[in-house]
Amino acid sequence: MNIPFELQIGWRYTRAGRSGRRNGFISFISMVSMLGIALGVAALIIVLSVMNGFQKEVRDRMLSVIAHVEIYQAQGEALADWQATATEARRNDQVVGAAPFIAAQALIARGDDMRGAIVRGISPADEATVTALAAQLRDTTLAKLVPGGWGIVLGGELARSLGVKVGDRVTIVAPGGQVTPAGVIPRLKQLTLVGTFEAGHYEYDSGLALMHVDDAARLFRVAGPTGVQLRLKDAQQAREVADEIQMRLGAAVRITDWTRTNRNWFQAVQIEKRLMFIILTLIVAVAAFNLVSTLVMTVTDKQADIAILRTLGASPRSIMTIFMVQGAASGVIGTLVGMGLGLLVAFNVDVIVPAIERALHMSFLPGSVYLISRMPSDPQSADIVPIVAISLALAFVATVYPSWRASRVQPAEALRHE
């Protein structure tokens, strides 16, 4: 197979240059450049994979507790007929489950300890068709929620903060006091803790309480369910489905979906991801442009070689190609090594991070601060392909000027000093 001599010489220059003080120094600079590119690419892949994993983990845990779409009465009152509303919503092919609910804020007290929480009244059987958490607990914990039983299920963190266990009684302080001749007094109701749940999402584990929808209606003095929750085949279609149902049901109801409810959080994650991409790309750019100094030193060192090649008939374009091959080869090697290292770490974060935490006796993601307590990772080709392409492009651009200077070397002038 006939390989162009430009490729052969360029690859030879990439591998050679380790003998002699000057050549050894040039080789060292070249290795540092490749290492810088590799570390920059690896850092980009690892950081973006962790951010993808963090977003996916939080989203999945969030959607195990909340519905994809929620329909409310516009005035904040009970729906006139939640079954009819659910039937109308099911006309959309994406809807696979519907359940009534009542949601209100309240204080939950145990002795001197008091915590604020979202109290959600649910129908256990219907709720199991809407959220994964309810489906998991339907035959165990949620089965203990019966009308008139005045039972309550608390998030695990909320129960621990109150110091209660199954069988203990807690007091709910409902909003809106009761007017008496002595003045306005808060409405209190004692309930029995019948179970706890662990959603893996700190916000819900520490601030959500579940009770039967009939008991919640009596406690909060509403005529019935104040809304309907919907589960979809594809959670990513929630906004489109919500808009379509809103047009069908009209302005009498208010419809929201999980993407709008948690919009600020997801937008913040996307902004952070873009900023990290830009910052780490600059690191790759710095490493790639270190190739400029490497090639300039190589061109200076190879003046005689360039002159001889020119006298043997090599064109300026061929000389330029030789040094572009040398620089591009360094960029390709650095990029591939970085991609391999980045993917190796990204796919093994769940093993590497716990080992580091055990060695340092610390936790990188304490559950009381972050929404999740472990380091997730989700490498995606949509991130990796642009990273590799940008790294290769930067390395190629960095070779252009030194290679052009090499092509401008005059043979007679170069040989005069040899």
C-alpha cells in the first residue's frame, strides 16, 4: 500500500525526537500538550455525564412521587365531578392513569416538635395508577389508609425529624382557624402514623404527608377532591398533553405539568451544564494551542530536514502537510486517550466515588443538602460527539500557523547555517 510520504514523515516526527537535550525537551512539550488535551476531554466527559446523571436521577425520583399532569379547579375549590374530568382527560391517548387528590399545606406536630408539610389526600387504589411510589406501597402501607381511619403516612425524613414511629399519634394544624366566642382558634386533628415512605428525594421525604382523600376533605373542609392527577405514557410529552387538555376543558380548570412546576430547577441545571461546557472547553483549547509552541520548536529544529526535502523536490504544500500531520496526530492521540479515560470514569462513578468517600471519611453529597445522596452518571453521545469534534478541530487549527511557517522556509537560507 502506497502511503503518501507526507504522512510517513509526519508520523515519524511524532514518534521521534527523544534523543538529545533539545529533541528530548521538544518531546516533553509534545507529551504535555497531549496530556493536557486528554485531561481536558476526560474532564468534560466526566462532568457532563455526572450532570446528566444528576438531572436524570432527580427527575426519575421526582416523577415516582408526583404526577405528570395535574388538573385543578380554577377557584381552588372542589371539582364538581372529578370522574367526568378524568374521563375527558383520558380521551388523550397519552393518558394511562388518573386519580383524585386534595393538596394543602399544614403543620404536623409531635410534642414540642413541629414541621411544615404538604398534606396530600389520595385514593390509594387510584393513586397506584399514577405514581410509582403509590404502586409500590399499594398493598402494604397505603392499604392502611381507609376512610374514617384518620391514618397518615409520612416521608421518612419527616418522621425522623419529629421522632415518631408507626403507631404514634401526630397532630395536624390545618390552615384557616375556627371562629368561636373566644376568638379564632386553630383547627387541630390527631392522626395515627400508619407508615412511612422513602422516595429517595429529600424534598418529598422531608415534607410530604399522605392521607385518605375522604379524611382530607373533612379535615380541610372541602366538598371533595380539588384536583385530578394524570400519568402519561411519555413524561416528556407532558407540556403538549397539558395544553391539549386545557383547550378541551376550557378556562374552568387550571392545568399544570411537572416541567412547569419544576421549571426553575431544570433551567438552572441546563445553564450550569452550558457554563461548565464552555469553561472546560477553554481548558481543552489551552492544551490544544500548546501544540503551537511544540510545532514552532520542531520547525526550528528541523530546518535542515526541510531544506533537504525541498531540494529533493518537496513542495511547500507537502512541507506544510508534514507538520500538520505531526500536530494533528498529537491532537488525535490526546483526544482518544481523553475520551477513553473519561468514559472509563463516567461508567464507573458509582464505584469510584464511594471508594474515595470511604478513604476520606466524608460524603460528597449529604442528603440534608442535596436532593440525592449518591453520585450518578449518564454518559450521552449527544455530549461526547461534540466534545471529541471540538477537541480535534482545536488541535487542527493550532497546527495551521506553525505548518505554514515551515512551508516558507528557504532551502538555501536554512542550509547556510548548518
